[in-house]
Amino acid sequence: MIRINLLKPEAKEIREPIPTGLPKISKERKKASLGTIIFLLLLVSLAGYYFYQNWEIQKEKQLIAQAQQEKNQLQYVVAKLDEVKIQKAKLEMKINLIKQLKSHQDIAVKIMDEINRRIPDFVWLKEASYDGQILKIKGEAISNNLIADFITNLERSETFGQVNLIDSTQKTEGGAVYLEFNLTVPVIKPQLAPPEPPKSPATPQTTRRR
């Protein structure tokens, strides 16, 4: 007797072999992705650092420009203060000289007038004293030529004799270079005209009667 099995044969489970190369490819992709992420993070960090540094530089430039502007304003104020100091020094010199010449009031005004008229620009007097015969002057100038001009101007005056330059020393203050000088000059006192003798009163003429 023949038996026929009409049922489908059981399908045998066929397991395909897992290729051994896939894990390696996955690992390499993971490494590549991690490297890309690290590179992007580094690039973003560098870009952020660049923009931060650029912002700091711009901020420093603004501060420098503001400081330069304030410096220019301060230089203007300092220049004005120096001008006021020079004017004050001149005024004090004149006051001191007038006080020293109080006992010689006849010639004090003449000396002051001659000095003011004959001193060149950019020459400043610091001290002046007069003992009745010799005028001692201490001053400042920006060049030897100006000192020479001042001496020449004084000697051209009928009030002063031959000027004697004691010394001339170069000084530096606040970056400015100038010369400090000392000189003496005899003062020629004006000759006073002798007083005229008093006139005798006119004698009245008498008329004779005939």
C-alpha cells in the first residue's frame, strides 16, 4: 500500500551566514562620524573665539580713540594753564620789581617800560632785581638767538649800559627744551637838569616929573 503525504513539507529554516565585514564597516562609520563632530565643534569654537577676539579688538580701538580725544582736550587745557602761568609769572615779576624799585621811584617806571618794549617774543622773565646801579635779570628763552636779540635790544636803550650775560643753561621740562639765562646790566640814571636860579623881581620904573 502506498501512502502519499499531501501536507507541505516543512520549510527548513535556512540561516544565511552573517558576513564578517559588516561590523568593521559600522565601526569605521562611527569613527568617521565622531571625527566629523569633533571637527565641527572645533571649527565652531575657533569661529566663536575669532569673533570674540574681534569684538575685544574693536572695543579696545574705541577705548583708545576715546582716550586720544580726552588727551587732546587735556592738552588744550594744559596749554591754557601754561599760558595763564606765564601771564601770572610776568605779573608777579612786575609787582616784585615795582616793590624792589620802590626806593627808586624816579626810574622804576622807566626800567619797566624799557624791559616790556625790548623783550622779544618767546622770552620770559622769571626774576628781576635792582640795587640802585645794576639790574639783574633771570629768564627763559627757546633759543640762544632770542637771548642775543634781547641783549641787543637792551643795549640800544639809553636807560641801560653794556649787558653782561652770566650764563645760559639748557633745561628740559615735560618734553620741552628751553634755555635759562642770567644777565646783569647797569642802569644809566637820567641826568636831572639843574634847577634854574630864581628870577629877581623886576624893579618898577619911576617916572620923573618935570
